[in-house]
Amino acid sequence: MSNRNVIQEVETLPIIGMSRFSQFKKFLPLSREKFRQLSKAGKAPKGIRMGSRLTMYRNEELHRFLSNPLIYVSEEK
């Protein structure tokens, strides 16, 4: 039997850039709909519409939200 080196990639959210919901949903304990409701109420990062079927979120804002979701307030109005 041969020993294979198995490298596990640690999944992280990049600090800068933008991400789709599907790219950061693994870090959220919320459903897509609940996240949308919080975003609409200003309690989660606002999405940026890139087209009719694509919404992107700023990673800097996602990190702020994920660090403490209970006190997060969106800076965008």
C-alpha cells in the first residue's frame, strides 16, 4: 500500500473582492431568504446587482458581518 499525501484545502473567504451567495453560504447559519431579509432591513451586507440573475457582496462587509452579526449595521443606505 502506498502512502498518499492528501492536502486538504481550508476554505476561507477572501478578505478583498466580491463573492456570490453560493460562495459564502457555508460560513452562514442562515438561509438565503433570511439573509436577503436581513440585508433589506440593513442588518446584513447589501448585495450589488451585476445582472438580472447575479448579486455580488463585498467581502470586507461580509467579514464585518460574520465577525459579529448581532451588532452589524449596514453603512450603505
